[in-house]
Amino acid sequence: MNRPSRKSILCPNCRNLISEDEARCPFCGIQTPGSRWKNNPLTRGWGSGDNLIRIIIYVNIGMYVLSWLIHPRMLGAGFNPLRLFSPDQNTLAALGATGTLLMNRGGGWWTLLTANYLHGSILHIFFNMMALYQIGPLIAQMYGAYRFLGIYTLSGVIGFWISYIAGIPLTIGASAALCGLIGAALYYGKSRGGMFGQAVYKQVGGWALFILLFGFMVPGINNWAHIGGMAAGAATGLVLSYNERSRETLAHRMLAGGCLLATVLALSWGLFRGVIFWLS
């Protein structure tokens, strides 16, 4: 008697190899992973989040290159080597820089999103993207890809909103969102406890302390965005919880989808404004 063959598929949520007729994924727990509704590009899970992190890095690089090409120059004002390949401030304003200088003159709240994808020099973007490449996979593993995107996006927005309230005139960079990831890791380590939780808390706590001290010692660093982003990341981690306490739900997917849509719309508007500025 021939037995029916069992087809293997990748789980649409965690991307592990499983049988198509599994009632529940043995790795992530999603129900009916072989369902056709769940195995399509619109509803399929984002896996470990590594691809998402790479996309965020590529978008940051793309926005930086565009901002420099619109008004190319080797050094910023004063021939400061730290401003090597520094985009023009008017260009950054057109693309979506934020702060009181712009928002109090009619700039939209959409800049709280776009400013996270703009950078002031090649060293600025290099260090931020290196930090994202290092800490991003850790947060995606702890929280899942959907919650990772929610933490990253909301922390960046709240961090820049706090710096706006504090009166920072002009600000850009991914560091507010990155500090949000650090805040989420601090909450995870403190909440989880045990040897691993304590190790995460001590390691990431050292990063947090260095970032804050660096911001206080070096002029021109937006420490308000760092502090606001860190606090937002910890609070968002608390509200959304992490994988060891609860699996990602439809609400987490909807939050991630909303963050993704809002980011795409804001960046598209910034790109449109940048092109108009380029042609004017």
C-alpha cells in the first residue's frame, strides 16, 4: 500500500523547513503553516529579520548617496574631516530633515520618519549602519521581525519628537532608532534575568553609557534624541513583549505593516521634494 507523499515547505513565518500538512509549526507555533493564504508574498512572515535589516541599511545608503549627489561636495563648512562627503543642509531639509527650525516653519510631522534615513557625512552613516548591523539581528531574534520594525520605527519617531520638544533646531540620523533597539535590549535583559539576561543587560548597558557620555562630551550630538529613543525602545519592548514570553501576533503584523507603509509614504514624499529641489 502506497503512503501519500509529504511535501516539505518553508514555514511562512519563521522560514524553517516543515511538512506542508502540519497543523502547527513546531518551531514558531503558527497555525496551518501550509495554508495557501499564508504562503504568498503579502502574508508570508519576515523570518529572522536579517533581510529586513539589510533593506533598512540599503535604504539609508541610498538616501545618503542621493542627498550627496544633489549637491556634491567633499568637505562641509570649515574643512572638518568629520564632515567628509557632507550633504548640503538645504538638500537634507528638502529630503526630510527634522527639528524646530523646519517644523516650526511649516515642515510636516512626516519628517520625524524621514530624518531617521538621512545622514550628515560618510562617517555618520558608516558608524550608524555598523551599529545597526551588529545590534539589529540580536533584537530581531529576541522580539521577532515584526516587533523589531515596530520598535525601530517608533523609537526613531519618538526620539526625534523628544528632541523637537527640547528645541533641537535641525537633526538627522538613525541613532534615535538605534538607541531604541538598545533600550529594547536593556528591557529584555532586565526582564528576562538569569545569566543570559544579565549578560545582555551588562553588555548593552555599556553601549548605552558610552553613547550618552559621547553625546554629552562632543558638541553637535543630539543627546535628546538618544535618550528619547532609548526610553521609547524600552517602553515599546515592554508593551510588545518578546519571543520568550509571547509569539508574534496579528496585532504585531499590523503594527509592522503600518510602520512600513508610513515609512514608504514619508520617504516617497521626501524623494519627490528632493527631486524638485534638484531641478530648481
